[in-house]
Amino acid sequence: MLQESVDALLDNGRRGRAILGTNKRPLKSLADMIKGKQGRFRQNLLGKRVDYSGRSVVVSGPTLKLHQCGLPKKMALELFKPFIFNKLEQKGITITIKAAKQLVEEETPEVWDCLDEVIREHPVLLNRAPTLHRLGIQAFEPVLIEGKAIQLHPLVCVAFNADFDGDQMAVHVPLSLEAQLEARALMMSTNNILSPASGEPIIQPNQDVVLGIYYLTKEDFDLPGEGRSFVDVHEVKRAFLEKQVNLHTKIKVRVQEGDTKSLYETTVGRCLLYEIMPNGLDFNKVNKTLKKKDILNLIAHVYKDFGLKESVLFADKLMYLGFEYSTSSGASIGVNDFEIPDEKTSIITGAQSEVQNIEQQFESGLLTKGEKYNKIIDIWSRTNEKVADSMMKALGDKVEVGADGEEKVTPSFNSVFMYADSGARGSPAQIRQLAGMRGLMSKPDGSIIETAITSNFREGLSMLEYFTSTHGARKGLADTALKTANSGYLTRRLVDVSQDVVITSEDCGTEEGITVEAIIDGASVIQTISERILGRVLQEDIKKDGKVLFKKGHLFDEESAQELQNSGVKKVLIRSPITCEASQGLCAKCYGRDLARGHQVHIGEAVGVVAAQSIGEPGTQLTMRTFHIGGAASGASEDDSITTLRGGNIVFDSSLKTVEKKNGEFIVVSRNAHLTIQDDEENLLEKYSVPYGAEILYSDGSKVEPGTLIAKWDPLTLPIIAEAEGTISFNDLSEDVTMKVDVDDLTGSTTREVIDLNDRPVKGKGMTPSLTVLDGKKKVIATYSLPSKSILMKNNGNKVTKGEFVARVPVEGTKTKDITGGLPRVADLFEARKPKDGAIYAEASGVLSYGKETKGRKRLVLTPEKGEPVEMMIQKHRAVSFLEGDYIEKGDIVCHGPVDTHSLLALHGVEELAKHLISEVQDVYRLQGVVINDKHIECICRQMMKKVTITEPGDSDYLEGDIVELNQVRGINKNLTSSDKKPAEFERMLLGITKAALSTDSFVSAASFQETTRVLTEAAVTSKKDTLKGLKENVVVGRLIPAGTGFAANQKSSVLSEEIQDIEEALKKELTESFQ
């Protein structure tokens, strides 16, 4: 049929079955040509092939300087051909192109001379696929080398994520003068020392260099020349070259630091390292055993205090020194270096007897299967940590008998220990598998197998242990292959949603901001306030004792951030991309410091793309990392108590409620409660979350010493606690309908368990099992709804006292926490997905009562003091965390569960939502030790909240329920208020990143992202107009992008076109007037 043929031509397979060709494949229609990865948009418009490029394997170039790369002569000759032809003609060696070609093919000496001249100061671009962030393409000056492999400077490997095991890299030649200039000024490796994601140095020494510096700065005892004093660093070097002293000998030396001289106790190696330091650096920075982290801090410090040029020179010298001493250290691995600790056998025997004990309890019916599983996993996790600790101690401490006959514990020179301790290669977790015990392994679904592997690789695994471990290890390999694609897709969605966020103005003039404070988890400070405000702009004056410390608009650098922390200020209001009111893009003040350059961001910087890359790049790295560990379970043992580290005054937060038991113990009956330890000046020292059901041993305001146990609980069960005294009564609990009764044959003990909703018979589906507590007059005092699988600890009619456990819910089996669980979590947050059984918030303030129930839901009624009652319908199986008659504030959590971001935005506002998203995303990355600056996540959040729903149109042209851009409404409202009209009222919306990217104003950008045919047909039907404001649409139509150097050009041209328009209008006016 003609109609079907036309349909198939336009979009094959949209209606009915696709028409197949001769090769049994669907025919390629017009729509197929433009959509998908192989379509016109993504294949030809957004990604193009370029000329003047080559690729080859990379090898290490340890003698190169940071701005150089080794380029094979053959490759250079081919890449720079046109330049050589030009040079040959200029010199008059040849007259025609043909003759020049002939010479180049013969490779005569003149050609090589010309090549040398041509490549001098002509940078080339090196790129390693996958290019996950902007440091995946950098410019270098070529150095001609023999051979066919490209030489790469070892310090830039971290940025490229390259290693020399067969990686290939591509070389591109910038042709025009502008391109060469941009490559040199913006893309040169020496200009990219700091990471755009975190502001930390990305020119990182790793592996050999770290080992060399660590070995150089290590100290040892009883060496020749110990205790000698030297006049300066040069004399130390002479003594070392004359073999008077050893590299690790402890000596005294007078050190010149800038203009001052001081005497230090140090080692010979540290003096040799100080020699290459920039003049005037504090000697204490190198007067310790330097590990990887210390070396990074050192580079960051040099960059901050001495500038770019010095830090580049220093990094190079550091690398040469590191290579030299890692070679002469002679550190290598032998099987005897993996020392198995003597205590291992006794630790494991102890654990096995504990496990037997748990098994017996299970058999006597004291524990359920789930509780037994959790307890055993916990025992093995603890054992594993003990074995690992004793192993690292055995490796790291060397006991020697000194000259005076005394035993001395000295730091070990064991190669394996040095590799791990310095941070050069491997980690205690890996050595644990080699010399400790392999520990718990995970199944492919992430649950942990409860039989631990007690052997290690040095002893060898038994047959059973080997099969237990292949289970998880194989998943690691499969994971890597599948998850890399997932992570790449996340990056792509992030880039698409944020690609048009460019710094467009200096200051938007907003009065809003977000509040930041230090992040404290228990006794450890995860991020200090100085780290959080570094590189941000202050939104209000900070005063202390009536004196202004910092004025509004101050950009915090390292010094002022530290000063603020020392002043003891707890909370600071700073500008943020989330609250920026720039009509397009962002303003420089709300963004703050450009992390890769260390000064305030310039106008035209494409901060949206940088943000997307900073979040996406580690995601890909982390999926790769799973495969190296090989399925070893990484679940730490659960916390079961709070012990203070520093001591101070205990302060309960307002939400912490307790009940007193008969024996005087206090039991916590509030959820999400915290307690803090403060000093006498009310400075926060420690912060702990206290779970429901914990027993608190001290009252509010008590003073405690360091190391005091202040609370304890069972981490493997969630109790349900009676908050009042009375008699238990069962509701909707009938045997084999909603409750399963098991009688143990051996002991005769009975366990009653609530049946899961899905497993109940039909008549049990609509029932809501609960326990009520009745007083003497049979009046209901409290009702406790019972979740699925909860185990009852009291019988119908039993008496119960305050604080007693009436039921318990076993915690689900422990899953391993790795980024595989983490990446989908990040994707869920950015896609703003509604969680299953998410938390339910009170929609209004009022007194809680229950209304008439429907089939599957119960009706909650909140009656405020004034106004109408608000009704909320909640599924019957959800447990309400308030009792009838309680007063609830708007936004309180009525049913606990995972946070629903949409409700959070509606009830708590933009700032709370932003805080939640930032802390959740950061938790995932922090677990893997990745540092990402908050402002990148804020940029993405801004894009997720750029749409609003009109609730009250006012005098605007909108209709109620319209979905429009926030900036658009703000602009229209501004005009309305200035002419004394009623502005439109609106509610903020939260869109997932895919939806936000597709709902952008630009149809060209949306079409090149996803659902190409739908986007283009809609745009055609509604006759849309694309103003080409973002980066992507300009790339598609082949214009210069409006960012960076293109932003200035763009502004100039728009000013020019305005001027031309003004001139034309003036001419028109003149002409019409003169003709009249």
C-alpha cells in the first residue's frame, strides 16, 4: 500500500512492523538518518573527524619537562607537511610544491632542518580517549624522537588517566595562529596544574615518584654519622656524596629559610629534598616522612605561595628526584615480604567460637535467620579489621636490638609496607588479601556470603574458598563492562542539562544565598567550615563582638577562610549558583573562584560543562575500580554505641525525646535525633545521630570525659517501644492471615511474626496489624502499627511498662557499599525519581487524628488551631511515627522512609533541597575518596529547578498551571511591579536532568540529545524559534560557541549589530524627514 510505503520512508517501524530489506534487516528511513548515535546530529554535527592528526602508543618520558611531549620523527614529518613545504619554498630550496613533495619523500637533510624550525614553539594537542573532562586534551611542545611511540610526561598521567600498558593517544595540530595561541595560553599542560573539579593539584606524582620521595625522607637509627651537626644544606650534600653519612641518618643542620636561619633535627634525605624547594619555603613542610597526600599538599602550597612558574619547575625537579631515589632504594617484592601476623590464628579461632555460639542461639530459637546472618557478618567484619591491623603492625614495625642492648621499634623498610604506606601502589585492603585473610565475599546481587575466607593468597585458598570467591570476582568483571556505559550516559545527561550555563555578568545583585557550616560525623570532621567557604563570596557581613571581620562581597581565599575558622564562627551565608538571579547563565559573584585557576571566575567561562564533567568523570573511574578489588565485600562492621573522643558537655537537640524505664535507664523514642558534644564556649566538637531505641547513659547538659560511653544499641534490630504503661491488645492480628506463629520443637518457645503484605491471603490484604496499649479503664493510650516481618515480643493481654520493647523489626541483610550501588544512587538523585515508600511529610500544622479509612489507605486528619482541617491519605502498611492527639508541625516526617525530593522542595524550600542533594551526592563520592566541590553540584541543581508552575497569574498573560522558565517570570514580574500591577505567583518545580534537558528552550539542543523525531516535529508544529544562546546549538550550526574567547567575540558582534541597527534607524528617520 502506498500509505505504508510512505510511512516506512519517513519513519520505518513507527506504525506496525518495520519493512525489511533483502538482508532481513529493517530499511533505514529518513528519521533513522537523523536520530541516535549514528544519526546526522551526533555523528556529523556534534562529532567530526579532523585532518592533521595521528595516533600511536604512549610510553613514559621521564626526562621530559612538563610542557613537552616526545613526538616520533616520522609522525611529525607527516603532520607538519604543509608547513615544511612552505618553509622549503621560503628558503628557496624548491620552487614548486611538487619538488617539495619529492624532497620530503626522500627525507633529505634539508627537510629535517625545516621540520626542526617548523615545530619550534608550535604546540600540538594530545588527547586520550575517553575524554571525560577537559584535561583529557592538553597542549605540549613537541620534541622530536626516534622510534614510533609518543613519549608522555609522567606527571600528566593522572589528568589523562593514562598508563603505559599499551594506551594509545591521538595527536592534533592547531593550524591557524589563533588556534596556536589558544593552545598555548589555555590548554598548555603547564597552565593546568589544578583540577577543575576540586581545586587540588592534578599534576600529581604517583607510583615511582611517590615511593622515591617517601624513601628519601624516611629516617633510620644507628647509621654512620648519626647526630653530627652541619652548617648548611650544601655541606650535608657534600658529606653524603663522600659517603660520610647515609641517606636516612639523623643529623642536625642549620637551614636558611628566606632571610632567617634556624637549627633543625632532620635527616640527610630531607636536606637533599629541601635543596630543590623554592627559596623561602618553611623547612617544616619537608621535615617529615612525606607520603602521597603530603606531596600533594606541598605542590598546592608552592602553587599558592610562589605562583605557576615556580610550581611547574618544582614539580619537574621533584619528579627527577623521585625517579632517582626509587631506583636506588632497590625496593622490590619477594614472597617473604608478605609477612603473615603471628596473632592471626588466635584471632580467627576466637571468631569461629563466637560464630558457633550464634549458631547455637539460632538453633535454640533465640534468633531469627536474618538476625543470625547479620550477627555473623558483623563478627567476621570485625575479625577482618583486627587481622588487617595486626598485619600492618607486623609489616610496619621492625624490632631491632640497638648498640646498647635495648630493643627498639623502628619504622620498617619492608618493600610492600613502603608501597602501601607511601601511597605509591596498593592499599592495606589489598595487602590484607595477600597476607591477612581474604575476608567476606559478596554475591553478584551485593549480599554478603556469611562464610568468610580465612586464608590469604600467600597461604593459598582451599577448593571451597576458591569457589566462594569466584562468585563475587566474576561479577566485578561483568560489572565493569556494563557500568562504564551507564556512567558515560550519566555524564552525557549532565552535560546536556548544564551546557548553556556560562558566566555572563559580573554581579546579578541578588540578596539571597545559602548557609554553610562544617560537616561533622561523630568525632571526625569531614569538612571544616574553611574548606566549604574557600573560593566563595560572602553574602552578609560577619561580625564578632561588634566588630566586622569580613564585609559582604568578600571572596574567601585560603588565608581568610582559615581566619574565619579560627574566629569560631559556626554558620556563614554565601552566594550560590542556586540563588543567582542572572537573566541568563550565572554571575561571577555567585559562582566565586575558578577552581582550575585559583582566582575569581572570568566572564565567558563555561561553568556548566565543567560542573558536568567534574561529577561525571569520577563516576566512570569508580566503575573501573570495582574490577580491581575482585568482589571482596566492603561492608564495615555496624556502629552499636557512641563513645566520646574529646569529652565536653552533652547537648541534646530539640527533637531528641526519651522515656525512663523502671530501672532508671533512658530509651530514645524519637527518630532522626542528634546529640552533640560542645566545649564551654559552645563550640561544636562532635556530632552523633542517635537511633530510635538507643539507651542513653547520661542526661542533657552532663559533662563527660574523653572516652566515655554515652549511648548503646543493637544495630541489627529496629525495636518498637512502649511509651506508656498499660495492657497490650492485638488489632488485626490473626493467625495465618496477618501473623505467622512458629513453635520451636526443642524449646517449646513461640515466635509471632507479621506476614509480609504480598504473602498474605486475600482477606489479610486490607488489614493493618497494630498493637494498642490500654490503661486500666480500657481506654487506648497509644497505637503502634506493625511493619511487615516484625516479631512480636509481647502477647495479647500482657502488661507493659514504659520503655519496654513490644516488637522488633530485623534489619535487612547487609549489602556491600560500593560505587555500583553509588552511581545509580547519584543518577536517581539527579533524575529526581520518587522513591518507593518514600518519607511522607505533614502538609500542614495541626493535631493528628484518624478519619474514615478507604480500602487500601488510612485517612490522617490534621486540625490546625485556626482554619480548615487538612486530610492526607496514606497506604495502610505505612507506620505513622506520631500518636493520635500529637501536635505536628508542617513539614514534619509523618512516615519514615527515603527522602522524596519533590515533597522536600514543596514543604521546606530551595535551600533545604539543595543541602539534601549536595550531601547525598557527596556521600557517594566521599566513600570512594573523591573530592568534588559543592558548587558543581549546585550548578546542576540550579538547572533542575529552572522551571516554575504558575499558581496565580496576577496581571500577567500566563494561565494558572502554566509551566515556564523562572527567569522569564522574574523578568515579567519586574516589569509588572514597576508599573504597579499585580505580579504572577508561582511554585518552584523540580525536574530530573533528562526532562530538564529536553524541556530547554532551544529545540536544536534538545533534538541532538534524545527523542530527535518527537522534538523536531513538535518544534515544527509550534513554529519554534531557536535563538542559539547555548553552546550545543552553536556547535550544531557550525558557529563559534558563546563561551571563552567566543563569548567576547559574540558580545562585540552583538554590540556592532546594535550600532548598525541604530545607524540604519537614524538614516531612515533622516530620509523620511527630508522627503516630507
